[in-house]
Amino acid sequence: MNVYLDHAATTPMLPEVIEYFTDILKEYPGNASSLHHEGQRSRKVYKEAKQKIANCINCECEEIIFTSGGTEADNLAIMGYLKAIKDNYSEKKHIITTQIEHEAVLETFKELSRFGYEVDFAPVDKNGMVDVDYLKEKITEKTALCSIMYANNEVGTIEPIERISEICRSMHCVLHTDAVQAAGKIKIDVRKLGVDMLSVSAHKFYGPKGVGFLFMKKDLPLRPIIFGGGHENGLRSGTENIPGIAAMAKALEITHHNLSRKTEQYNKWVSKILKTCDEIGGVRLNGHAEKRTPGTLSLSFSGINGEALMGMLSMDGIAVSTASACSSHSHQKGGSYVLAAMQCPVEYINGTIRVVLGYDNTDQQVDFFCEKLKERVELLRRLSNG
């Protein structure tokens, strides 16, 4: 039995999304920027996709910029905004993010620090919740931008974005949120959240890889970071990926309508997995117990190595991870920087796996995982004890 439990890394495209993607690929070959009839047919699909997305996140169509994914959306939001205000607000050289952001944000902030920006990395508590009092203290009139993720990619903790947006507004500071791990899992209402910019990636909610979008509040200044033919109102050049855009909108629409039903299902499975962990003993659940994306579990086991456990489960046909997929490219030493920021003991950090449930899972798969998890942890502990 093959069991995929790494839906935070990527999700398999839904059958209906694949069918729609294929239909668009075959039936709409035109360049959406062309003025002839084939181009305008593709432009119509493009506009319909923007409307579907706007309906899901409560914004206007012109506030959506299509990108190649979450990483580009994060970079465009942060770099593009700072470029846009550089000349008129030269005193705004302070920017804030958190210690547990995705590398797409962290590395962008590190790069900006080389260009004279003062960077603050807000700490988080043991549950991965950002220190709001720290933000209140650090945000000043010289703070140009805050970038705080909506939900963490390793532990699933949902940050208090509405509260943070109030603080930012009071100091005339722009707020960007990386919502890559939130889209398709929890409701996104950009008006209620009060954010100025929000990044999303399609492959995290059963859409295709290589496409995403940035929500940008109307009239917010932004400069492009990719140059060319001036697509997306001059903010993101490059021929529009019509099949990908259409499939992303379809996937977001489906997951948006299924949020309550899937949350109920995931909660049932999470309870079963946590019950198994209680039977195993010596297990730590990382992240907020309640304010966490449905179906996301970061589990730390004492006395074992997380990579060894992941490898054994993989041989059983079960796919889990030890941290975010993107982190594996950076070859980090010392384990998860997210768990370290949450002050998780080192022995537990080294014994961590991430389990993220998804649409393709079944009761039988979860039962199989629980059975193998218990079996493999007990075996590894016996081996480590000689």
C-alpha cells in the first residue's frame, strides 16, 4: 500500500483539475496577449480564472498578479514594493519578518540586508506563534514592510494576521503574508485579514506546479522584478500560462468549497494518529494545539532519528518528511530552524517527522500508517538501546 502523507511539500492534482487543465491545453492554444480570435479566447479563460480566484479570497480581479509560484510571489511582493518606495521614502529602511518564515522570505530579507536595509527577525513562542508585543515595539515610522506568514509550513501554526495588520496600519507599515500553506486548508479573506499583499502557490492545493499568484491591494506601489513585454499590467512580464492559471483557479475553487468537510475528516484522522502516539509514548506534538492548519502534524519522538524513521516508513510505502521540502536543498545543519526557534529540545528536533494529510488519503491508509509508525518507532528505539 502506498500512502502519501507529505501534502505540505506538494499535492497531487485532483482528477477534475487534470481534466480541466488538459481541456484548456488542447482547446486554447492562443497567446492571451494576441489580438486575434485565438488570443482573445485564451484571454477570456484568463479573465475567468481571475474572477474565480477573486471570489475565493474576497478581492477584485485587478488585485491579482499571476506568477510562477509562491517563491516568485514572495520576491515580487517584498522586492517590488521596496523598489517602488525607495525614491520617495528613502528613510524607510527597516523591515521585519519572523524567525520561522519559508526560505523564499528569509533569503530575500538576508539579501536586502546586504543593500542597507535594517532587518529584524521577530521571535516566536513554543507554539510557533509570533511575538506580537515584539512587533508593537519594533515597528516604527521607518518600518517599510512586515512579512509574516499566515500558516507555518512545518508545524502548521496559524499566525494572528488580523491583529498584526491592525498594528501595521497604525504605523503606516505595509503587511505581506506568505499564505502558501494556508490556501486550500483554511479560509482566506484578504479584506478581513487586512493584508496589503498575499502570496499563493497552486501545487499546494491540488493545482499544477509552476503557477501561483500575488494578491496586491489596489493602488499599492509595486515595481517589477522580471522585465520583458509588460504582462500583468507591467508588473510580471512573461507569456501567460493559461492552462496553469485556469487549473489553479479551478483547484482553489474546489478546495474553497470543501474546507469544512475536509477539516472534519482531517480532525478525525489526526485524533487517531495522536492516540497512536500516546500509545507509543515519548512523543511531542509541535505547533499550536488548536490554531493549526487541519491535517498538519509535526511529531517529535525521543530516542530515535527522524531521518531513519522517514526512511523506514518510505520502505513501507509511506511518504512523510522531516521538515519542509525546500529546506532539504539548503543542507541545514542542526535540524529544523523552525523547531529551534520554538525552543524545541535538540533530542526531539532530531527525532521529528512531518505528517500532512490530504484529499487522496483514506481511513485504511491512516490505519496502516498508525500500525507502521508504532512498529518502526519501537524497532528504532530497541536498536538505539542496543
